Amino acid sequence: MTSQAPIAGSSRLNGRLVHISNRVVIPKEGQATAGGLDVSIANSNGFKQVVRLGWSGVEIAGSFNPVQHIHVEKQRSITYVTVDLPTEAFQGFYSHFSNQGLWPLFHHRHDIARNNDSAYQHYLRVNHIFAEAAATVVESGDQLMTHDYHLLPFGDAFRNLGFNNPNGLFIHIPAPSVDVLDKADPGLREKMFELTESLFGYDMVGVQTPEDYTNWRKILGAEEIPEIGPYETHRITSDHGRETMLGVFPVSIDPEEVSSLAEKMYSSDEVKAIVRRNGGLKGLGVDRMDYSKGLPEKGYGMLAALHKYGISPDDIHLLQIAPASREAIPAYKEEKGRFTGSMEALNNVFRRADGRKVINLFENRTTRDAVPRAVLLGLYRHAEYCLVTPTRDGMNLVAKEYIAAQNPEKPGILILSKFAGATHELKDVAILVDPKNADDVASGIKAAMDMSPVERKQRYDRGMEVLKGNTNANWMHNFTDSARKSHIALGADKKPAFA
């Protein structure tokens, strides 16, 4: 087994960086975009150009020829390649197998992870469609960066078409544990092990944390697993003798950009209007409506804090931004009901002095509208604390952006779930809590309320030191260079698993 240390120099080809992802949204002027991935991708540099390839958002009924449904649009140095998908194939690929099979399984929710044989075939088919689309645009000298659990078989599918460009897979979500897989539906577990072999179709696979690395190694049957740090990779071998590199690459943000924009937006009319409507801003939560985000646990933790410590509702009231997500999936409807129940349990017992709710769910015309990122950063700077309580999360860039957005002279405090990937970097910065234990969340809220300005400042300073030491530019640079070096180290004769 060999290791690679953090990258110092560059081994990039003189070509383009081609991002392959499930969905590509071509930005329009004034359009809000949600999430941290687009921010990190926009900061990729060192390549001649950037290409982004993924689903267009269009479903096609009836006969389908992939080549006839590929669209190319160039904006400055980014070329967008979007692919329409057959309706049945897309639904099986995305709604069923990816989001009702893999997503819950990876987030340790084997109890709701569903096996679906036909959906799995659609999952494989869509990966082949993406590979065929990539084959029309990828050139010699290009390097690929493939994103996430939707595209585990893409590497093999693309190699089957005769391409051998450097290709690294980054898995943004947490890895399932062996214990979780043992409890999963046998059919889904069998498919999961087949997809694990697909990882060897890539030159390198990157994950968020050492825990994710360890889980993947255990799934692959390793008995002795060495320690691993950020930006290190280890060579691994499958039962079929195929090789790839597996490494830890914690995704991050641009702390200077976040700080500057947050300071600017702090006094903006839009931010001030939201704060005013909410009657001030003590606490803030920003999460998609998803069962992995711990939204009900947040409500019950706040309720426990009020009961146990006699804290005034005016001191801990919280504005929760929770855009709707995957509403057609029953588990998401149930989660929204659980969160509504936890809010009602709190707000029916406690109110602020002016009669306002203790937890207020923010609505931006409809909860489907993304709050513009700039507005979020201004709100982060206003909030005295941020409560981030996922029951399982790959990284959680909200935690990092909240720290970077603070006023250095009067920073707020982050309360963070120990199950968030960001915990590995922020364990000496945030107050860590177990979201599954309401009393523990309550204790974290109490600790935040009692924390002195001096300690808040010390934690903020440590946080900024961490964030400046690992920016999104570092992440992109190290991942792409490591993938390229892995391609060279493994040789040019990697073979697909299923020819």
C-alpha cells in the first residue's frame, strides 16, 4: 500500500476539466442557486477551460436517441453540456434507485432504503447515457471529475467506450457502514457490492472524512486499515485484482469571499427586512427538508433547553430556512410532518414576549425558492448562534460558511452535530452535540448562551485558521492533481469490470 502526501506541484494535462454530475443548471442572470457545490466548482482553476455535463432537467417520452438530446452552451470559460433523459429511465435512476435506495443507505437509514430491480437497471442505463454524451465532447488531454453517488458506474461505462482520460470520483455524501449494509434489504445489499466494484473504474475515489475512508475499506473487506489524513491517498485492490486510489478530500469554502460578502450584505435592505420581520435574529438554521438533516431533533432539543434550563424564549428564538426537497418521496413528506410536529410542540408551550413563535419557518414566497446565497451570508452574520443538527451528513458547508461570515470582533457560535463531516475539522471550534439526544442538544444551546465573548472570539479565530488552511481552491487543486497522479501511478491499462 502506498500513500500520497498533500500536493505541492502540478501534474495537470494541458486540457479542460470536465465535471460530470447528475444535474446541470445553466445559470441565468439574477437566478439564485442553492448549496455549496456550485461555489466550489466555480473556483476550479489551472485548467484551460471547464466543462460541466449532466441532466438538462428535460424528460423525453417515447423513443430516445442520446445523441439527439445533447445540448451545448458556452458562457465565458465554462461549457455546459446538458442531456435530456427518457422519463421512465430518469424516474428509475433518480427518484427510485438514487434517492430511495442509495441516499438513505449511505445516510445510515437502512430502514427506509428500498430495493428496486427495474430502477437499478435504469440507474445503470442513465450512467451509460451520460458516458455516451461525454464521449461526444471529451478530448485528448481533458481530465474528468465525476460527482457523487448517482454516478458510481460512470467510470466503467466511459472506459467501455474506449476512453482512458484521468477520471476521479468524489463522493459528497457519507459512506455506509458494514453494520448498515448487513441490515439492508438483501437485494439492495447485493447491488451495493456490485457498485463498490465499479469504484475501480476510476483512477481515484475521494471521500469527505477519515470515517468515510474507513467505512469504504471495511466494505471492501480490509482487516487492517491505516490512519489517513486530509489529501492523502492509499492504493486499494479489489477481489478481481483491479486497483484504484482512495483518499480523503474535505470539501470547503472560500473564507475570504464569504467574509467579505457577509459584511457587505449585513446592512442590505433584503437582509434587514427578514431580520425585522422575524423580530431580530438570535439563532439560525439552514437545511434542506431532508430526514438526514435532523430538523425534528432541532425542535425537540430547543424544547428541552427551555424546559430544563429555564432559558427565555427571547434569548434562543430561531429562524429556520428549510427549502422543500424531493416532495414526491413519502419519507420526505413524513419528515416535514415530524418537523412541523416538533415546532408545534415547542410553539404551543412557549412564546416570545411579543407573542412570536420560538421557531419560525422562513418562507420565501414558497419554500421551493432558494434564498440567494448573498442573503444567507448576511443572515449568518446577524445570527448569534447557528444550530446544525444532521443525523448524518457528508460535510455540511453551512457550518463552515457560518463561521466565515461572522463579525471578527463579535462572532456568533456554531452548535454542530457530531455526525456532520465538518466535525473533523471544527471539533475545537464548534459546540458538538448528539442530535439524537434532546438533552445533549439542550446542553449545547445552554453552553452557547453562557459562553463569554472572549471564548467566542477564540473559537472564531481557530475556525478561520482552519478554513484558511483548507479552502475550496485547495480542495479542487489537490483533488484534481491527486487524480492525475493516480492515473499515472496506476498505468494506462485499467480495464472496466463489466465489458
